[in-house]
Amino acid sequence: MNNRSVAYRSDRARQVARVLWITLVLNWLVALLKVAFGLATHCMVILADGIHSFSDGTSNIVGLIAIYVSGHPADKGHPYGHQKYETLASALIAFVLFIVSFSIFKNAVQGFWHPVIPVVNAISFYLMGFTLVVNVFVVWFERREARRLKSDLLLSDSWHTLTDIFVTLTVFVALIGIQLKMTRMDSLFSIFIALVIFITAIMILKRSSDVLCDKAVLDTAQVERIVRAIPEVRDCHAIRTRGGIDDIYVDLHVRVDNEMTVLASHYLADRLEQQIKKEITGVRDVVVHIEPISQVCVAC
């Protein structure tokens, strides 16, 4: 990798880290307010929402550690770089969510059979309204930056925070029910929150496993169209892609005229690599295997 690429990835890592620090402060501010108020009023649904918000902050810390590691350039021990540590961090976020979901579900079931009537007043609604505004801003900010920086981690973290918005909306409904003396409404909505968190964890884990297990990233027809547009190419096959949306690896086989020299083949491979990188955002490396047109393709 050249110095320009290393500098770009280092700068990108710093920008992703800056976004995570901002969201960490906001998430934990929201979490502290919810947990403190939930404990003071014995309102389980607000407390559960606060714990969920704390898990948002935990995922930010995991992300910061991952960014520090994944921002390191490729070396002898890691010739493909450290980018997958970012994806691994996304998977760890999912496991944190599984634990949070189980804890909330357990407490909610206990509260259903042994209900405690919480205190609900105007401050409860003002607090949840404020945290809702903060969460909407965090999701908008993280998704905007995730698109700009093409970061799997920021996108996963924004999904995590997005659940806070839906959870907060259900908390409003639960608070209304509690005011109407529906004593088990607190526990029922806490169970719903646990389910939302569980589903979110599955979604994040699936996206992470797709990258870690080298699921195809690009449509091979898109790559083939780019390759076949080069006049010297007679045929192409065995197109494979893997990686994340901002860290795509492509390898393919290309057939050329039998008389093409090694030098000309080398220039063609370079041209193909540059053209694919130009037309497809996020491609980091392209490996082109040149074959004579007369060779029988065993893989076909």
C-alpha cells in the first residue's frame, strides 16, 4: 500500500473515532438521566431504557478500541491490513446487546409477577422527550458520517442507537398506561424492549458474519461489465469479491489473445485494476489472473 493510501486510512480512522467520542458522550448523558430517574421513581421501563442507552456507550468504547487497532496499516503479520477488527467490534456489540436483552427480560418477568407501582409525573415525559431528541440527532449524525466515511462500525452503531428511538416511543405509551393504573404495563413494555434489542443484535451479527465469512460483496455482473469494456479482454470468469463496504477485495480471471506479451499483460492487469477501483467505490485491491484465450477454463 502506498503512503497516500496509508495516510487516507489513518485520517479516516481519526474521523470515525471523533464521531464515536461525540456519540459516547451523548449516549452516556442520556443513560445517566434515565437510570437515575428510573431508580428514583421505581419505573422499570425507564430504567430498562437507560440500561439500553448505557449499552450504546459500551459499543462506542468497543468501537474506539477497534478503530485504534484497525487503523494500523498492513504489516508482515497482517498483509491484508487490520480492517476486520472493525467488523469484529460490530459482532461484539451484538453480543453485548444479547446480554442486555436477557437481563431486561429477566427483570421484567420478575416484575410482572411481583409488580411495583412506579411514580409517573410530568418530569417523566419531559425527560423521555429530551432523550428522544438526543437519540434522533445521534442516529442522524452517525448515519451521515457512516455514509461519508463508508464505515461498517458507524453504521452498526447507528442501528444500535436507532433502537433507542423506538424504545423511547414505547416508553411513552407505557408511562401513559401506568398513569391509567395498569400496574403490569411497566413489565410488559420492558419485555418488548428486550425483544427489540434482541432482534437488533441478530441484524448486527448477521452483517458482521457476512464480512468475517467472506460473503460476496459485489454483483459479479457489475465487475464483468467493467472488465469486458476493455478492448483487449476476450473473456472473463471466476470473479470473486469479499470484505466490507469500504474494504472490498476483488479477484478474477481474464482471457486475452495468445500472442499478448507479458509486458502487455501486465499493463492490462494494471488498467483493469484502476478501472474497477474508479467505477466501484470501496474497492481496495484487485488481483487479475491473465490466461491465453486458447486455454480451457476448468472452472467454467
